[in-house]
Amino acid sequence: MTAPKVFVSYSHDSQEHKLWVLELATRLRSCGVDAILDQWDLGPGGDLPHFMEQNLMAASKVLMICTDRYVEKANRGIGGVGYEKMIVTADLMRNMEATRIIPI
């Protein structure tokens, strides 16, 4: 059986929040989940839109870490969170599989 592939979507609210997300993704991996996280998989100067597009589409689930700042960025279409929201919304409109998205 292959490990479920989960894309972790979050906003870079603070260093403390980024560390919390990193620890969550690390726990997921230790439990056999293939967590996709920019902190591991995207180097400095990497192609962020390509990273988001490819990995959002490849993931079986998307964890959305919904802080107040994340929700604000998603609603206003700002930054990476806004871009990810557009990709996920388009995917939901095509597949209507709401169980793929897990808000936390």
C-alpha cells in the first residue's frame, strides 16, 4: 500500500507558526503520510507557482492550516495562499470531491 500524499497549505504568519507547521508535517511523515511541505520541497529561488500546481494536483488530500491570516489571504486572493485557493477551487468545481480538502 502506498502512503497517502498530503499537501500542507499554510500562510507564513510567523517563525513560530512555520515551526508548528513543520512539526505537524514531521509527525505526519512519522505516521506514514507523505506530507508535501514547501520548507522541505522548495529551495530558495524555486518556482513557487509550479511547486503549488504540481503538488496540489498530485496530492490525495490537502490540509489547509486555517489561521486568521490564512483565511484573509485566501478570501482576498493574496500571495501563495490566494493562488492555492484558486487551484483548489478549480479542482473542486471539476471533481466536486469536498472530502479531499481538510481544514485545520
